[in-house]
Amino acid sequence: MFGFQAIESFVAAARTSSFAAAGRELGLTASAVAKSVARLESDLGLRLLHRSTRQLSLTPDGHELFERCRHIVQEVQALQDRAAGTRAEPSGTLRVLAGTGAELSLALASVEQPAAAAAPPGRARAELSAGPGRPTSGSRFTVRWDGEPRTGDLVTISLPEAPVGGGTAATYHPQTGAQLTAPAAEGEYLLRYLSGNRREVLGTQRIEVAPALAAVAAPATVEGNQVFPVRWSGPAGPGDRIVLVDPKAGSRAPAVLSHANATGGAATQLRAPAESGEYEVLYRTAQGTALARQRLTVAMEPVVLQVRGPVKAGKPFQVQFTGSTGPGDVITYQPAVGPKGTDLLQRCAWRACAPGRTVRARPL
């Protein structure tokens, strides 16, 4: 059965969208964090994270578990910090055996007094600002600092009760500031400006992450196997996509039939499946949350082939076809009877797949 380390690893990976970043936060290797999360998924029988070469994102099951577990991790960390504080300095009653005042003076002189640590010279604090406006869930926003930045300085965003250094971090650049991605969950968060050497907190700012708003607009009916336009609006966060899914698939996260990244403007294209039915276009965040959806009908016109014969052996012949065809479609042919065990399927004339046109092929 999974333990607290597996839960802590999952929460850190979900919050930072990276096994490597979670490992740095927990003092573990990226491989150790990944294995802990994999064991947790195996024990629960659920897939919690989508894994890609760019970043991690939560599945619907993962998002639900994250909301429950992050509070547990915060409570445990608070207890650990409180316990560490009580152990940091000796406490209790000191008993000294002395028969005379002189003996008492000698005994007290032998008691080692804790040396007062000299406070290292620190850097000046300054104001943090984020904008423009309130960031929305999953969106990118810029943070500025009014102080004198140095190489290696960081800006972090985390829950207010998280320890210093927790949450998601971004390097601060004097010219452009720090570019952060807002958490997927709406609510109140804390920005911290941290020095690059001792990780001093040089500035803080509370911000409110608003729920993201999005919309998608596609034709009500599209032809099967054809590309169709989609207009969209939304936070355009890293990993956000416009996807086409089959809502009848029966899964909480139905398979994506066609997709496009939610970047580069407010218009994109998807390709309809080669099967008639009802489908949905979604604006889906990197964490798997659907911010907007629209139903559409796919009407697939059957493809009909016609060969005007007779066909002479070894000579080109024409094939006429109509129906819902699309880019990349091919016409194939093979002998009705052939040697057993041989692959007789041949491709030809992929460039001619448009309704009402003909393809020239050479018989086998």
C-alpha cells in the first residue's frame, strides 16, 4: 500500500508539472519521484498524470486526488515545522548541585551559553507586482520587482501556507521580469521574490487566480473525413489544446480524435472522423479540464467506386469515385485470387482523392 512519500511526490509533481522540479523540492531524484507516482497509480488503479516530453498534466482522476491530498501534505509539513521549532533550542529545568556560593558560580560558568548568530548582511526588500489584471487558471502572466535583481533570483507562486521555495518557480530577468503559469485551481496564492544565493524572501504579493473563461465555435454539421474550421478563445496556457472527442466513448477522458494547440491566434482546424455521428469540440487545458465545449454532427457520405470496363491486362484504367474523401486518402486494389500467403495489396494514385475525379491505375 502507498505511503506518505508517494502522496507527497504526487502533489509536488502535480504542482510543479515536472518530476525534476518536484525532486529538487523534495530532495529526491526525478527518477525516485516518478517511481513513487507510478506506484501510487498502480496501487489506486488510476492514471493520475498525463506524461509528455514537455510537462506533466493532471488527468480528471488526478485533479480530484490532488485537491484532496494537497491539504494533507500541507498539514503534515506544518506539523513537521512546528516540531522542528520545538527541537531547535534546549528547554526545560536546569538543576545545579552546589554547596556554597563559590561552587554555584563555578557551576554556572561551566554551562555553555548558545552563541548569538551574527545576521548576515541582507539585500533590500522591494515591491512585487503581477499583471495585467488577475491571472486566470492556467494562463501565463508577468511578475515585476522594483528592487535591484541579481543573477539567479527567482519568483515563486504557491499557496500562502506553503514553505519558502515551494510551488512553481521562474527565473527573474531584469528586462522581461518573471513569466509564470497560474495554477489550474482558482483561489488565493502568494508570490515570493527569492534571492539567488541564500533564498532570502525580498518581496511578497498575494494574488487571486480567477477561473479561466473559454469558448469554441465550429460548424453545427461537418462532412466526414474533412478538415473544418474552429474559432476559439481562452487562456492559451502551455499545453492547452482544441480537441475533437466522441462523448459516447464512455470514459471520463475520451480519446482525442483530432487536436490542435491553443496557440498562434484564435482560429485553427480539426479533421472530422470518417464515421457519421455526434461529436464534441473542447477547449482542454494541460491539466485535462474542459473549459468550453460544443457539439457537432459529422455526416459521412459513403465512398462509391466505379470502374468503366473492360480492363485490359497490363494497361492503365480509370476509377471514378464520389463521397467524403480527404487529404491523404488512397485507392487500393488487389487480385481477387492470388498465391496463398502473399501480400497483394498495392497503393496507387494518392494525389487524385477528390470527389468526382478519376484515378489512373495499372492492373497487376
